Amino acid sequence: MDRPKILIHLDTDPQPSVFDAVVAVDAGVDHLLRHAGVGPEAVLDLVHGAMFTRGPEDLKHTAIFIGGSDVAAGERLLSAVEASFFGPVRVSVMIDSNGSNTTAVAAVLAAGGHLPLAGCQALVLAATGPVGSRVVRLLAREGAEVRVGSRTLARSEATCAAVAAQVEGAKLQPLEINTREQLAAALDGVQLLIAAGAAGKELVPAEALAAAPDLSVAIDLNAVPPAGIAGIKVTDRAKDRDGVTTYGAIGVGGSKMKIHKAAVRRLFTSHELMLDAEEIYHLGRQLSESHLNE
Ligand SMILES: NC(=O)c1ccc[n+]([C@@H]2O[C@H](COP(=O)([O-])OP(=O)(O)OC[C@H]3O[C@@H](n4cnc5c(N)ncnc54)[C@H](OP(=O)(O)O)[C@@H]3O)[C@@H](O)[C@H]2O)c1
């Protein structure tokens, strides 16, 4: 008989994410053990509790989920978790701090359903945040030429450096975008636009898209009015707007939820998985188009 599925949720925030807890339950987790305010110093004991309680054949029924609003803090936890394992004595781990991985994966998969990502000219706005930086990383891995937009050149350069360190041969261009002229220059020749700005911040006014005659796909991940890209509705899902295929945050969110649940379920198929952006992207690709579009 299979052991119950136990998910140990390590959250860097003072209160563990309710969102992630609901998704875990909906993904079929039998027992959710939630730990809040977790820092790297607390990880060893927590992970050993997961590793040493079940025999080797049952380790795949225990897994670790890393969440919380601070992605950098989540990544520090992930390193500490990895360092706590030894040899084959380990359990599977997923990181999705702030929903950054599952959201970025859903957005890039949506884009890739409409145009070839390899070699495409892409602009990611507010690319320095948790979601945007993962979008840049995934696009760069797919061979896109990515313009990395930020209000601050230094932040854009820092994101480019971080992605370049992870993706060999990444084609990235840091851009500071604060004025209409800078936005128009950034949009010139772009086929794919993904806006990953903070909630309720308009990054692209309606008239600005005139500077992007080659635009094929535009995705806005901001769900809070006003839209990040004027003219895109939050519910847009492969909507044709003047020849541009558009997605809004809710349009992307349905796929994100399916990918998140599938990733949690996948954790319990092995004791040695590590699900970060790339692995979740790979998993998302395996889900059929029809399944994601249901
Ligand atoms: N659809 C979904 O399922 C889903 C899931 C999760 C998140 N989201 C949404 O995805 C978006 C990105 O999430 P996130 O966590 O990465 O966002 P975030 O950290 O709140 O902000 C992302 C970036 O927005 C820029 N920004 C911040 N304040 C701004 C302001 N006042 N004006 C203009 N730009 C500003 C910053 O970039 P610079 O400083 O470099 O300019 C920041 O790095 C958010 O709108 C979030 O709500 C959607």
C-alpha cells in the first residue's frame, strides 16, 4: 500500500502562503506540513526530519516545496536543502517562490505556442522582478534574443548578469526604459512582448504599440487595473487584437495553475527531483496543448 503523500512546505515569509497550500491540497497531497519564517539555518533539521523517517523505497512519498514572496530568500533555502542531502538519501524538491516559476513557465509556453522562440526578438518589461527574471531566463534558454527592460539600467544589467551566469550563450540586451522614446526604441523590431510589471502599473500605453509593427504576441502578467499593456484584458487568452495575439494575467493564470498542480504531483514520482524554472518548463511542455487549453 502506498504511503500517504507528505509535502513539507518551507516558506520564507512570516505566514506560509495560503495559495500554495490550496494548490497542494488540490494536487492530491495527503498531509501538508507548513513551516513559516524559515531561514537557511533552520533547514538542516527540517530536511533530516524528511529524509530519515521513511525507508528508501518510501522516500518518494515525501517532498519539499519552497515558497514565500522573496525569491532570493527562497533560492538560499534551496541551496541549504540541497546541501542537507547526501548520496541517494534525499527527497524531491520544488521551488516556486512568489509563483515566479509557474507563472513564467505559463507565459513562455503561451508565447511559444504562437511563434518560434529561437531567434525571436523579445522584450521583457519589468524584467528584474521574480517573474520577469524567470521569463528572461527561459526565453534565453530557448535561444530568443531578449531585451531586458527596467526603470533602472543597473537593475537590468544585474538581471542580465545573473541570467548569463546560468544560461550559456544567452543573448541579452539590458535596457533602461523611462520615457516614450526609450520604450519606442525598445519595441522596434520586437515580435514578442511580455510585461511582468508590479501589480497595477501601466508600462505600455496604447499608442506605444505603434512602434512595434513586427509584434506578433503580447502578454501582460499584471492582473490589477490598469493593465500593464493598455488594451489587453486580463481574461485575454490567445485573443487576436489587431493582428497581435494577446494574453492577460487570468488568461495565463489558468495554465499556471495546471502547471503548478502537475509539478506538485510530479514530486511524488521520485525521491530525487529538483523542480526549478527549467524543470517546470520541461514538465509544462509535456502537458499537451489541449490539456493546458481546457
Ligand atoms: N497571472 C498569474 O498567474 C500571476 C502570478 C504571479 C504574479 N503575477 C503578476 O506578475 C507580475 C510580476 O510579478 P512579480 O512578483 O515579479 O512583480 P514585482 O516584483 O512586484 O514587480 C516586478 C517589477 O516591476 C517593476 N516595478 C515595481 N514597482 C513599479 C512601479 N511603481 N512602476 C513601474 N514598475 C514598477 C520593477 O522593475 P524595475 O525596478 O526593474 O523597473 C519590479 O522588479 C505582477 O503584476 C504579479 O501580480 C501574475
